[in-house]
Amino acid sequence: MAINVQVEKNNQESSANVIRRFTKRVQGSGIIPRMRGNRYFSRIKSRNVQKQARLKKLDKKEKYETLVKLGKIQEFRGRRR
């Protein structure tokens, strides 16, 4: 999907102002974040790998919650900045 950004110079407008308007339009269109996201190829994980990761995470969370209930470890609440 191509998104073209076009800016035309008005009668009494400086070149710097035209460039400024162009960069604002490019930023507003969201082209730059999308291109930065496409910069490196990342493979899509298979369903089996995703499912195993989810199950592992759920198991780890369950073990953590039981340890908190037993009082073996303190609950991690995070830090405020």
C-alpha cells in the first residue's frame, strides 16, 4: 500500500517553509514508523510454538501466585518513576 505525500509551493512561500510542511505531512501520515517497523524481517511463530509459550507463561504465573499465597515470596508491585 503506497501513500504519496505531496506539497505544492504557494506564491510567496519560502523553500524552508515548504520542506517544513512536507515533513509535517510525512509524520502525520505514519510512513516513518511503518518503515522502521519493516526494517528488519521477523518470522511469524507457528501456532504450536505460540501455544507452548502461552502454556509456559500460564504455568509460571500459577506457580508464582501459589508462592505469594503461601508467603514464600513477596508480591512484586513494580516501581514508580
